[in-house]
Amino acid sequence: MGENLLRVGQVAPDFTATAVMDQDFRSVRLSDYRGKYVVLFFYPLDFTFVCPTEVAAFSDRHPEFSQLDAEVLGVSVDSEFSHLAWIQTERTNGGVGDLNFPLVSDIKKEISDAYNVLDPDSGVALRGLFLIDKEGILQHITINNLAFGRSIDEALRVLQALRHVQKNANEVCPADWKPGDKTLIPDPTQSKDYFSALGQ
């Protein structure tokens, strides 16, 4: 694993790599997405079991991320050729079919290492999810072990909360906040409005 542990508030490590999009090979660079939010997620391997459920779910929900001015990037240690074969395999046969976002090849394991998700025992990436803001700053990090998948609903909810607080600098979002819910003013006096409404 990388020597420097990533923390929220730091600049997301940049990378340039080959990705598969629209059944074609393309070079992608993380910093090219500045000005948009980025949902960067790592998964262990193509042609496995939990992974296609996550990748397909991110693709199916891609329009919701796009509406929030966010791009999704999926990364694994597979080659671009494996990604292409997986995309060309129907979901009913364990593939993912055409996707609405790029699948990035991290064949040299440099990206996984830079994001501290590379599992040295298995040689694959843990299920890391990184929300990066428009300035390229890490705002949210979660890492699951290999055997269980992530919640797309929660990734969207956190992205919505992030966008809200960045647009409304004098507000913070309480637990389980969703758009339309009340927020708090981070002030000892003004926060009482929120907490007093809890008892009603």
C-alpha cells in the first residue's frame, strides 16, 4: 500500500491511464475532469461476482450522477482488453454490457496504490469510493472489503450533501440528510432552531 494515507481535504492523486468507453480505448486523465465532481470507484476484478452488480448499478444510475454535474470512473487492476471483453459480455452471462462511464485499466497497480486501496495479499483493489469536488479535492472516502458491495443510493446522497454545503457555505447537513431536508447553521445559537424542531 502507498506510504501516504489519503485524507479528505487533500488533492486527489492525478493519473493518466487507458480506459474503455463506448467499446473503444481512450486515454483518461483525472485532472481533465476539473470543474466537475468525480465519483471514482475501485473494484477488485472483471468477471467476478459482486463487481458486475456494482458496475452495472453505477451505469444504470449514471443519469442521476450526471444531473449532479458528476462523472463516474470505475477502476480495477485488469487490462483494457479484459475491460472490453467484460463490456462485450451480456449481463446475463456475468458481463456488464455497454456502460455509461469509462472503465479505467490499472494494470500496473499504480492508481490503486496511490489511493491506498491495493490489497497486497490478493493483488487487487479493495472497494474504494472517492468523491472528488470540482477543484480536485477529496471530500469523501469509503473502503469496503472484497466480499460486500456498496450502496449507490448512499454515494448519491453524499454527493448531494457535498454539493449543498459547497453552494451554501453557512449550512451543514445532519445525519441521513437528503435534498429538501432541514440543514443546520453551525453556530451555538442558530443551531438551536434545528434541534428545537426535533422535539415537535
